[in-house]
Amino acid sequence: MHQVRWYYHPLFIFIISFTALATALFLYLHWYLKVSQAFVLYLAQYHQMPEQFLETQTWVIVLVMSFLMCLIFIGMLMIYLFYQKMKELYRMQQNFINGFTHELKTPVASLQIFLETFSKYNLNPEEQKKYIGYMLQDTKRLADNVDRILKMGKIEEKKYQAEKKICDVASLVNKFFRENSQILNNVKLKINIPEKQFYIYFDTELFEIILANLVSNAINYKSDKELEIGINVFDQNKFLRIEFVDNGVGITKENLKKVFRKFYQVEKNSKGTGIGLFLVSLILKIHKSSIEAKSDGVGAGSCFILKIPLNRALVTT
């Protein structure tokens, strides 16, 4: 990307403009008052009444001009803040592009290797079946990434029609991890669900996307030690509380609310696309549910708390 020279940089231009405007306002008021005072002294020497020459309109003009200059100051400040937000958005979009490119490049490279292996060697049926299984996993990963982007766009534009139905939470969680066991390599998973059947009114496909994104987030921000993920379910009267706990790098206090922003990533060079938690918050919102992030800081792991309306009539012991 072409680097902008420092004297063309918008921030530099803003500072110069702001300084020039402030100086002009100061000099305008200083010189005007000085001239007015000198004029009054001059009239006094000749025993003339200043009111004949200096009307109250003059001070009204000064006040109006000062007010307008203040509006200009505020406008320039707003432009500066808007520029800073655009700059941050651009940075987050670049992180998203880099992360999403990595998410696409890895399975594509893996598929290329498997296909080259098929073309160069005569594999026995067992090896063929094994490699085909790997390729199916990679194609599923590609399809899931693309599907996530498409769903996020539709949900944001309120064009997605959620297919909500009554479903059991324990069955959904167990089914997801049973069918996606490959993502849990080198991950210690502990699911703690009471011996009850908790029913919620939810789109099952979107619920699986929530689980996938929370797992991916934990993997992307894991620490050097073995990753541990815990899923704890609690009955809270009207709501079902689901705690998704990991022992990863943790989140600082100032980032706890920012992590749900679109394209936001805690670390500039971290893995992922920066849309996972944003998509989770969107999905929960259309189901009248919520999510909250908690952490004791860097190195202390993270806890994501989901609150979903519980169908109390269908809760069974």
C-alpha cells in the first residue's frame, strides 16, 4: 500500500487547521478589544460620548461570531473522531481479511496435498478412505466458514428467517460434539449438565453455530498449556444459563465489551476472523437471549455466559 507523506496525513492537516482556527479566534478577539479600547480613550480626550459610536450591536456581533467559531471547533472535533473511528474500522477489516484468508488457505492447501497424493500414488482402499475423510473435513470447514459469513449478513440485514423449534439443550450439545470431534484434538472437554431436560425455543442450526464459534474462539486464544473447555448449564427460573469456560489467555477489563464488536480482535495478529463472537451475539439477540464475557485478566482464562429463555412447562426432572 502507498504510504502517505506526513504533511498529507489527515491527522496532521487537522491539527494545523485546528491550531490556525484557534489562533485566528484569539487574535480576532484580542485585536478587536484592543482597538475598541484605544478608540474609547481617543473619544474621551475630545470629550465625546463613546455610546454615540460604539453600539451594543458590536458586542452582539462578537458573541455571535464566537458562537459560530465554537460550532466550527465542535465540527472539526467530530470530523477528527469520525476519522479515528474509520481508521479503527479499516484496521479491523484488514484483520478480518487476513484471518479469513488464513481460514480459507489452510483447508485449500490441505486439499491440494491430498489430491496430489491421489494423483501420484496408487493407494489401497483403506488409505483412500482415510484421505477422503480428511478431505471431507476440509471441505466442511470451508463450507462452514462461507456459511457463517452469509448467515451473518442475512441476520444483520434482518433477512434471515430463523426456523425456531422446541429442542433439548443436552441433546444439542452432545450431538454437536459427537459430530465435530475432530475440532477437539488436544482439547480437554468437560460438559456439566444436570440430569434434567431443559427445553428452549431455538433454531438448532444457529445453536450449533454458537457452539462452533465459542469453541473456535477458545482454540484461537489458547495459552501454552493444554486447552480445557468446560460447559456448565444452570437453571435460573425463566432463563437457562450456559457458561462456556476456558483456561486460555484471558481478556483484559477494557476488552470485555469490545469482543462482541464486528471484526474486533483482542490481538492484531491473532487467528480467526473477528466475526465469531459478533455472530454469536446477533444469533442470541434474535432469540431474545444475551451473552456476557467475564475474565480476571490476562492469563486467567475466559467465561462466556449465555442466558436463553427457558420453556418452563417442558422442563422435566
